Amino acid sequence: MKIILIGGKSGSGKSTVCNKLVEHYGKDKCEILSLDSYYHDFSSMDMEARNKINFDDIASIETELFRRQMVALKKGETIHIPQYDFATHTRTNETRKVEPKEYVFIDTIFDDEIADLCHVRVCVDTDSALALLRRLERDVKERGRTYESVIEQYKATVLPAQLLRGESAKELADVVINNNSQNFTVDILPIIEAIMREEDVMGVIE
């Protein structure tokens, strides 16, 4: 099993890249996991306090649970990942069953703690203005957020985190791809080639 990190700033198009890779390899061989599922449960805090949380800080993620479940997948075990309610910043009572697949793509922020778990690390590089527009559309349509709350959060925590993490993400990545296309056309060939190189190395080791 190969774990491939697809990282980048919020709104960079990571999910689009993951979906294109699934189309290439086939759904029966692939699984997509989002690190967003592993946000801590903040139900003990009032809503005002929850809205001030920096969700672009790795501290907001239960990384230990994520690491345990990735290790379990590598061993061929089935895992049950948390499900998150982004409107209330809390975990639901439901989980999603995930079985080991040949390719597991992790849709995530870029961080050392996550990167070292993965066989191939990809940084999706996108213009900040375009990324914000994409985030606005996603959070309002899919996550029940208001425009005002998305903009406020972006200015307070998202953009500073992106500026801090941007260059280090490129340094950690095995592949950096540009996704500034308005119609989400992105070349995934460099990622496929990097996965092939990793498979060749794993084959030699085995």
C-alpha cells in the first residue's frame, strides 16, 4: 500500500487532484482520506470560542489518532475514521469504514508530522486570491458557513498559516505542481511518475 500526501493551502485544489488520481488508477484501487476528519471535538467549548480556533494549526488535529490509523492501514487492517460537522466544529457520532487499498491519498495541510508518514509528498501550489475564492465557494455550499465567517477566519488564521508554511511545504515535497487554472485542469503526470519511482524502490527493497 502506498500513502500519497496531497498537500497545499486551503482552496488550492487538493481534492480535485485526489479525484483525478482516483480516475487514473481506478476507484477499486484507491481511497481518499481528508485530514479534516481528524479535527479535535470542540463540543465542550461555546460557539464563540470554537470560531476563534486556528484550524490551520496542526494542534487542532488529533495527529496521534491519524498516525495510529495509518499504521493500521499499512498492516492491512480496517479502520473507522471520525466524521466532522464543520458548521458546529464538532465530531458527529458516526464514523466511516475504510479498508486498505493499493493507493491511499491524504488530502491535508502540509506538516512534518504528516509528511513523514507518506511514501510520496505532493505540494499543490496555488495563488492565494484564487485559493480564497475556492474556499469561499466550498465552505458556504458544502459546510454551511456564512461568507462573513469564512472571510473573518481566513484573515485571522488561514492566511498567516499559509504564509508561514508555504516555502517549507515546497521544500518537504517530492513533487510541486501548479493549480492556478480557473477550470481545474491540472497535470497529474509528475505525481504518477513519482509514485512509479517509489514503487520501483519498494520493489527493490522487497
